[in-house]
Amino acid sequence: MTARIEARFALARGENRAALVTFITAGDPDHETSLAILKALPGAGADVIELGMPFTDPMADGPAIQQAGLRALKHGESVTTTLDLVRAFRAGDDATPIVLMGYYNPIYVYGVDRFLADAREAGVDGLIVVDLPPEEDEELCLPALKAGLAFVRLATPTTNDVRLPAVLQNTSGFVYYVSIAGITGAATPDFGVVASAVARIKRHTALPVVVGFGVKTPEHAAAIARGADGVVVGSALVDAVRTSLDGDGRATEKTVSAVTDLVSALAAGARSGRAAA
Amino acid sequence: MTEQPKPNSFRTGPDDRGRFGIYGGRFVAETLMPLILELEKEYEAAKKDPAFHAEMASYRTHYIGRPSPLYFAERLTDHLGGAKVYLKREELNHTGSHKVNNVLGQILLAKRMGKKRVIAETGAGQHGVATATLCARFGLDCVVFMGAVDVARQAPNVFRMKMLGATVVPVQSGAKTLKDAMNEALRDWVTNVADTFYCIGTVAGPHPYPSMVRDFQSVIGDETRAQMQELEGRLPDSLIACVGGGSNAIGLFHPFLDDPDVAIYGVEAAGFGLSGLNAASIAGGRPGVLHGNRTYLLMDRDGQIEEGHSISAGLDYPGIGPEHAWLNDIGRVKYLSCTDDEAVEAFQLLSKLEGIIPALESAHAIAKVVELAPTLPKDHLMVVNLSGRGDKDVPQVAELLGTSL
């Protein structure tokens, strides 16, 4: 189902702007609230939704997304309930692409073939699985492509020119450039370095290139949007969820708007990037 | 030196994708992939370099104090009334456990690669202490990640590491124990890709770690072969070792895998028992993917990792090295399990009979010797790996036995 992804990037390209890719963790802070957030994201300006599948041991994530995952797991979020979220979202929105992002073990334990069939049926468009490099393509990447799901690969500052073709080979949907050598939500990238890295990747692929890790403010989004096809924001949104919670970690009436207000500001930032350039 | 593997051997793994059967592999983030490929290349080059082996041999002799003795435990043997029990005395190594064998190899490799900063994860602190020790010896910066819970319960080792010049980072994420320390070490490595060497403490992690650590630990089994030939004129009949990640066990086992007459037993930590909280990944787990490799893991129905429990902080890990997972599936090694109570009993027994206080980890293996030896004939030669000394565990055992120090 890469059609929704292609259509959405084509739309953004037509408007001469970068797409805004928003990450939230499924089931954070609880299943119902995360469905409400999910449903509100497109209206606030999200072009693509990355839905994090919680895992106990997220080795590429910083504290914000680690804690979001633990909040979700505490309420029993699982692969099954995450696919339920996608299904419920799809009932009201058939255009916004959803990419599941997570780690391999919960998918492996669920069963790869069953997962791919259920994900496709639920309305998932693509997958980003952090701990599956090209060397392990037979595990999930190739079966996913066969099942009609996009498999979005991460390219990083350590991915040199020798390695880049292998990284891009079975990538589909878009390429996710990790702006820093590091974990999610940590350092702010050097935007000049990121721009030249994006240009380098674009010489090797016709796919859209989006940039994430360390993008926190509308100004960051604008800076990335100048050269990239999309901007990913994750930890900042997950932090907005956290700061809206009450003393017992429960959602409040401000939780959904805390996320959508930030998404609106980030969308404006992403849209302003090229106008300002 | 280990002899060349024979065709149809159990000793030729892993394959070029780092797999032992379905286990092992390289399940890491893209940022780390170029680093582990570089490590693999450098290790392959070092393996072929006689100077690397000569340097390692020299430090083994003069710094670690190898070979470690293969000691006939006469009083334990008499007490059990069956098999003749030998102890491979890894607890006599500098720093008090087998961990230093691996760390020496990795630090010499780090030096060769020009790395200035070494990171490590530790549970009980034995690997952290060994890493801090070798970093002090070679003038490298050392950062040890340790779960905040373990920092609190292993205070003497934390102080030892600091005295050796290492920075100890208490890990507050997740469950705050060994698996989280490993997550945090991986996060550090992803962040400091240019100058940092990750010194993993056991036969787990992405390829090439499981086989590289095994190679560095195989000195245990190589020496045992030669020593048993000298003492008894033949190979042992059985080998037994405790298994957390499984580095001391694979070090003893690997040189014997192709000797069909040598029975091999690994002992997992059964904690409160297999129906309760435990750290027996093979007995109580299923295949999954964590920390760069596929192996048996303790996890819930949804693939979320569960906490291991063992009285021994060194066995308290929800996984096991991938080569062990494979050796279990093909039936070459039999994996048993031992509860906290059995280990504490064996800890006391060996102390009283032989004047050797074993680490609680090693006491798990001793407990199974106590079970197996009486069922075997007197000419049966059994080797148990005494992987570490128990000084670090004395306060914990005292408390358990109701003595306040």
C-alpha cells in the first residue's frame, strides 16, 4: 500500500513544501487518548503518521520515547491493540499514510506472515524497524515488500557512499535520514551538514528523503524543510503528551491539544522553510 | 592453540551472516552497522596476525596469571562418592574471574584499532571491573554502564571500578538492571561512533561479538585439554559450567564440541524455581531478537522482554548467547537449571570442603556436580568451571544466612 505514501509526497511536492511526518507512540498515555490524538493529527497539519510500537528495550531511543513506550505498555498496549488503533483511524481517514515504527521482536513473536497480513488489512502503509539493517532483509523487509507494504530504511551519518546503495536497494516509500549519530530526541543537528547529506542521498535515489532525530521546534522544521522532502518530529510530540498528564500519569483535557498545537506550529514551520529560502 | 576444526564439525560456526543455525545475526540500528562490520574486519585481521597472539599470550602469562590450574577436588570427590571432580580455577585470574580473558583480547583489539574510549555494560560488576582494570593498564578512557539497582547492591565493585579510573554510569531507564545497562551502552555507542570501542562482556550481541568473545574465552578449554592429558592421560568424560550469557561455559566447552565422548552440561539460573521468577532463558524462554542477536529470551506473550531473576547478579540476564541456543537445539549440550537455594548450599559446601569460596554464579555449576557426580563411576572425569571467586558475594550470603556483618 505505498500508494497513499506516494500520493501524499506528490501533494506536498505540488505545493512546493516539505511534508510533516509526526511520530506518536501507540497507546500513550492510554489507548483511547492515543486514538484521539491520532485522529486529530491530520487536521493539525500532519502529512504522514509514524506510529511507534512500544517495546521494553528500545535501544535507539532517548528517554522521551522510552518513557512513552513504558506508559503504553503499562496499559497493555500490544501489536494487536496497535493494529486496532490503525483500523479505527482508517475508518475515518483513507488518505493519511501510517507507517509503523518499532523493533523487531514484538513482530517476530507475533509471526511475520500473520503480522504483514494483519497490518495490511488494518490499513498500515509501511514499516520502519530500527534493528533490521539490510544485512537482515530476509527477515521482514523482503516479505513486507511482497505483501505490498513499504519498508522504509534509515540512512545515518555513518552510512558512507560504499554502503548507501545497499541501504537504498530494498527501501520503498521514502528514505529516513537520521540527522545525528545518536538516539532520538537528543542533540540538535547541524543543519548545513544535514542539507549536504540529504543532497548526497538524493543523488542515489528518486524516493523522497525525510529527516528526523533532534527536530524539536518550528524553526528546526523550517531549516530541514529547505532541502528535504519531509521533516519528522517525534520526541517533542511525545514530550508534549508527557507534560500534559496529571500527577498520576493520566491524560487530561489538555493532552490532545498539547500535541495538536505543537503539530500546527511545526506544520507552519515546515511550510515556511522554502518560502523563507 | 586450538586445533583446526574438522569437516562436519560443531566448531565451525557462525556462518558469514553471523548465524549459528537460526540464532545470532546482526540485528542492530543502521548507525552501528558500519562499526560492527569494521570490528569484524579488524578482528579477522588480528586473528591472522602472530604479533596479536604473541602479545595476548604474554599478558595472559604475566598479567592475568595463566594458565589457571586444573585442580583435583579430592575432598569434594570423596564427599560425593562418585565421579572424580576437577575444578578449572578461573577464579585465580587477576580480577577474580574468567571475564578478564575476554577483556584482554578486546582491549588489545581496541588499541590496535586506535580507539581511545572504551564502554562496557556490567551486571554484578565483574566484567566492569575487568574492563576498568585493562583500561587502566593501557591508559584508555573507560565508561561502565550499570543498572541503578545493581549499583546499589554491588557497591564494592562500583568502588573498585572508580578506583581504577573508570566512570560508572548508573542506568535509570527500564528495569535498571543488566539488560538496561546494555541498552544504554548501545545508545552511547550510537552517539560516539568515531572514537569508542564497545567491550561486550559475554557471548551475546551482534556478530562478531558472540564468536569473538568465545575465541578469547576458549583458552579455558584449550588449557583444560592439555592439563587433563597431563594429569590423567586422556580427555575428561564430562564438562559443566554455569550459563548466564554463557562466556565461561562456551570457553570451556568449545574446544571439546567435536569430542563425542565428552558429555557437556550448561547450568542456567532457575532463581526461585522454573515456575517462579528465574533467569533460565532456555528452560523458560522462546526464540526472539534482542541486543543484536536472535536467541532464547524471557519475554511475555507480546514479545516484551521480562526481567531475569537470580540470586547471582551475573546470571540475571533474560537471554543467552546464540551459540548456546544452537547447541541446545542440536542436542550437543544439555542445559540444566539450578535454583537460588541449591546455589547457596553449594556455595557453602565448596567453601567448607575445599577451602575455596566460589562466586554464586559458579556455585550453580557446583550444585549440579553435587547432583550428577554420585550417579557416575569413580573413573569418570568431570571438569567444572570455577568461573569466579565468591568474595564479592560474601555480604549477600551472610545476609541470607541471617548473619549481620
